[in-house]
Amino acid sequence: MPEKIHIREDLQIIHIDSFGDVTSDDLRNSLNEVCRIYQEHGLTRIFIDATRETSLPSTYPLFEFGSDLADYVQFFVFAVVVSPAVKDDLMFLETVTRNRGMTVRMFDSPKTAMSWLLEFPASNPDAGTADKI
């Protein structure tokens, strides 16, 4: 899996470092790990550093993932720092998820992304469960 996922206790966020060629399975495995962390810690803010990604799945699998994401974890808040190599793909994913009511935003700057993300509460007591997809 070309992603490293950990909790930033100091900021109460889930931090994902994503790099290389990301597949549909990688996306789903990472989301399942985020759901596990949510179930254990209740954190709903996710910061993704995708500046070292080189490719993502094609349009239809990306659309399908975005649709599933909105069905399972609509209460999460995602701030994603993008790389030029995958910016268009991630902007498409942002559109898919936002059209389904999610709070997702793409950024060019890690500092701006983090500032935006920290405006939201660290957890959402009304969120419910996060099932694996």
C-alpha cells in the first residue's frame, strides 16, 4: 500500500501520507484503516498529503470510490494536498464527493489545508458508525 496512516495526537487528526501509483485497492484499504481508527478514537478530520502521488485509478473506478466514500463516511472532513501529477484526478474526486454532501477540499499548500481542516471539530458525536467498504 503506497500510503502511511497515523494519528496526530497533538492535532487530533488522522494523517495520511500517500505516494507513488495508487490503485483502487489502495484507496479502499486506506479508507478501511481510517474507519478502524475512527471506531477506536472517534476522529473525523483527515489530512492527506498526496504531493508524492504519481497516478490514481482511471475515471470510472475513481467515480465509484467517491460514491462509496459518500455512502459510508459522509461525516468525515478531508483536506487533501495535491501534486501536479494527480491534481485533475483529485479535483474530479472532490466534485464527486461534494456533490454527494461530503466536506472535502483540495489544496496546493499544506499550511492552508491544515488551517482549513482545524476549523472543524476533531470528532462528531452524531456521526454514527463507519463501516468498511
